[in-house]
Amino acid sequence: MDVLYIITELIGFVMLGLGYLIRFRGRVELIAGYDEKRVRDPEGLARFVGTNLLLLGAGAFAVLALEFLIPGYAVLFFVIYALVAVPLVSFITVRGSSRYEKRDS
């Protein structure tokens, strides 16, 4: 179980760190596939992607708390986070980020 706690904590810190850098420091170059020629609103994109990463980081720490409070279900909590929450937020982020792309005129 200790390894699971460490993995969950590491995921949380990475997501929060990236979310902070993108959301509050405007480091859009950290976004995978970012191409400044295709983005019309880099600040909006940074807010949107950064906020979603912060949510994933907070979710990881919520899962970590559940793992400590109910250790018998620690693996289940982690699997739900990894197989439901992360893909869902990722899908929302990818789909939602299209609104910040330049439109062909």
C-alpha cells in the first residue's frame, strides 16, 4: 500500500504543479501539442487547461485521503480515479480547448 500512496501523492503534486504553472504563470508551452500559430486566446487556454489540471491534482489528494481513511478500498479508489476521473477530465479538456483555436476565415 505504501507504493500506492506514493504514486497517488506524486500524481497529485505533478498535476497541481503543472496546473499552477499553466493557469497562474501562463506557461502555455507546457501544454502538449501547443502551437501558438493555431491559438487565438492563449490566456483563455491557459486558464482552462490549468484549471482542469488543478482539479485533477486536487482529485488525486482527495483519493489519497480516502486511501488513508479506508485502506481496504485504496486500490479501488485509485483505479476509479485513474480509469474514470483522469480520462473524463482529459476528454473535457481536449474537447473544450478547441474553442481557443483560430477559426479559418
